[in-house]
Amino acid sequence: MINVKNLDKSFGDARVLKDISTTIEKGEVVTVIGPSGSGKSTFLRCLNKLEDPSGGSVVVDGKDIMDPNTNINDVREQIGMVFQHFHLFPHMSVLDNLAYAPTKVKGLSKADAEARAQDLLQKVGLSDKAEQYPSRLSGGQKQRVAIARALAMEPDTMLFDEPTSALDPEMVKEVLDVMKSLADTGMTMVIVTHEMGFAREVADRVLFLDEGRLVEDAPPATFFSQPESERAQDFLAKIL
Ligand code: ADP
Ligand code: MG
């Protein structure tokens, strides 16, 4: 589904991704772990060309995102993204947050988009919040709306960049539970997270980044019990 080959990214003189190669299969749940500044967000953002790779290739469902003939908007429509800080439209109700892009981008009728939105709100446990504005919601509720909004575009793949890092501790579980049920539906997911329990339980594979290099690419059972690199061993010793 997503094929990353020799991916490099520099900002000016700073080389922040170094020769990363990995393949994310359809239906796989991959967590990306690593110290702050190791390049996790940049890696994620290169997958849908929110950042331009400096070298190497990223091929999404057969489409090379660097190829000038590729319509990047088509690729982005297939990939939903959820951020640490939600990025909901503050001036729209929850329902309109979900219905907006499907009507504007996919040409759905308002009625169809709203029906889809209601269905998704039910899936994330927020049916009763359809008419609320985001400012009236808790952080956990906002993030569940953000996930539902991304799903309203019916993506093939979902990218998450530290979706629970800005939440109060008591709200982390409700968001992780939604992500877990999404994983159970077979959604392809790439998740930058510090939630090691989630990674261990839900992920098919863990990518560990350190200073821009992919130093571990392993199933969680292997990564958490016998990481190969000293960097990963040090990292896990500090946080577990
Ligand atoms: P992480 O998500 O693992 O904390 P990032 O991908 O955000 O790491 O950042 C990796 C490195 O790239 C950091 O040193 C960061 O300062 C740098 N960086 C990220 N985005 C930019 C940018 N737009 N311009 C310059 N440097 C950046
Ligand atoms: Mg980051």
C-alpha cells in the first residue's frame, strides 16, 4: 500500500530523515516510536507529501508521490490524517465538521454527507454532540470528532501524529479505544505514539526512529522484549 524507499529529508543543512526504507501493507497497523526530534512527524508528513521528500521515493497504492504526473490531491483523499491538536473547524458544528469535505471534495449531497456523519459519530460514541461546537467539547471528544471527520472521506489509510499527547490522562483511553476498533475493521494505520501499551497490544509492527534513521522495524513482541539496537534499548529503559 505504501512503499518507502531510501527516503531522505533535509531542512536546509539539517538532514532529518536518512535513507529510510519500509513497506506498509494494506490492513497493517504500524506504530512509529522514537525520541523527540528523531523525525517521526516528518516521516509521517512525507507519506502524503505535506513535506516534500529530498530524496528516495514514496509510492502510495502504485502512485509515486514525487512523480509530476501524479495528482497529489487524489493521493491525499485516500489518506486521512489526525494531529495532536485536533485542527477542527471552530466555527462549524460537529456535524458540519464531518460533512464539509465530503460535500466539497467528493460531491456528496448534504443529506448523504450528514447521514454519513451521523453514522460515524455513532461509531465514535458522540451521536449526542452533532449540533455542538468544538469549543464545548473535551479534548478526548474533540479528538474523536477529528478521527470521525477524517473517516468521513472514506480513506484507505489513516495517519496519526501523537493523537493522545495533548489529552488529559483520563481521556487517553477513549481515543485509543476508537483507534483500536478502527484497527479491528482492517484499516491501514500509521501511528506516531508514546503509548507503549497501545503499540504492544494493537500494532503489527513498530518502527523505531533515532536521529532520522530507521533503526528498528519489528513486530512489537520482538521490539519490546529484544530490541537489537543500543539506542532502542536505552529509549525503552527510560520510558518503561
Ligand atoms: P519528531 O516528530 O520525532 O519529534 P520532527 O519530525 O518534528 O521530529 O523533527 C525532526 C527534526 O526536523 C527536528 O530537528 C526538527 O527541529 C526538524 N524540523 C522539523 N520540521 C522542520 C521545518 N519545517 N523546518 C526546519 N526544521 C524542521
Ligand atoms: Mg512529532
